[in-house]
Amino acid sequence: MALSDCVKCWMTPCECGYEYRNWGKKSKDNLVKAIQGYTTQEFIEWVKFDAPYNSDTMMTFSFEEMEELFLKENQNKDE
């Protein structure tokens, strides 16, 4: 990322994503993990294999509810 304003949105750091267009998948995943605390892949794997409810039940949850449950479970693993 440049140390100057983004040429598209003129924000520092870039808010529109234009400055990240040439980043590789690994770099983007690292950025997401730094911001959210988890990668999208980690969340998907949890929903597929480790979620405490079956997939039909999980479909009734909002994303915020699933994320809250995910973060609670992973917080307990770290302790």
C-alpha cells in the first residue's frame, strides 16, 4: 500500500480496495485476518466441520449470530 492517498478514493489507507488490486491471495488473507481476527477460510471450515449445530440450523442464523458463535468458540480454544 502506498503511503499517499489512494488515487481512486483519496483515502489513506485506501477504503475502496483499489490499492489492493494487485495483492496476492495470501496477502489479502493476511490483511483480513489482521482486521477480523480470522480468515474467511477459517470461518468456512468452522461452519462446515466444527459448528455446534447442523447446517440446516446454521442457515437460520444471521451472519452476525454465526460470527459471534465462531468467535466465542475460538476464544475458548485460545485459553
